[in-house]
Amino acid sequence: MVKSDIKVVTENRKARHDYHIEETFEAGISLQGTEVKSLRLGQANLRDSYARVENGEVILHNMHISPYEKGNRFNHDPKRQRKLLLHRAEIRRLIGKTQQQGLTLVPLKVYFRRGLAKVELALAKGKKLHDKREDLAEKDAQREIERAVRGKLKGE
């Protein structure tokens, strides 16, 4: 996979802070009319969005795609539910994991690959407050180490 054929539209950075990511999947998104044009302009938001398996289909909830400025009456509802396109075997696997192990489906990022809109979907387990604190402490420690190394390289 060449990195240049992927154009990231939006990322859900908070998801990596709030969840332990177990596994990731790539899924297509079923879009209507002007949603693609809005996505190409980067007008999307994954905050508070999640996916759920309903009636054998994976549905993405709360993803906000802003209405296209020049779309007038053909515009869509910004927070409508969108169907994610996965193979049937992957959907069955997701059903088992989410029901039995209590995992959640969280979208990590939306991007274009070879002109097609895709979502990186993660099977994730929610972090407890102490886990989040540990992660922040680790990041701070790593930042201090890098700062010290940079200082020594400059010759302090």
C-alpha cells in the first residue's frame, strides 16, 4: 500500500485516549449525493460517533458531515445514520465480539483510498479513569526524556 493514495479527511484522536484498541477494520461508507463533496472538502466530524450491528448490517451513528454549500435542496441530513460496507463474514465476527466480549465499534478515521470513501473502524474496550491517567503520565515522561535529549544535543 502506497501512502500517497490515501487522503485522510478526519481523525477521531479522542478515541485512542478513551479506548483500548483491540483490532481495526476498513469499511466503505454508503453516502448520498453531496456528502462526497463535503467529505472531499474535509467537512466531517467523528466526535461522539460509534457503529452498531443492526439487522445484519453495520450502521454508523452520530458522524457529522456538514451540508455542501452549493448543494441547495439536494443536501442531506448532517447526522443521518450511514451504512458501512463490510463482508458478511466480517459482520458475523463483529457481532460475536461485540455481544460476547463487550467490545464497542468506534470509527478512528475517515479517508479516501483510490477515490472511494473509507472508515477505519476499531473494536475497542473502554478505558477506566486510572488507565487514562497512566497514559498521560507516560506521555509526559516521554516528552521530558525527549526534551532532555534535545537539550544535550544542543550542548546545554
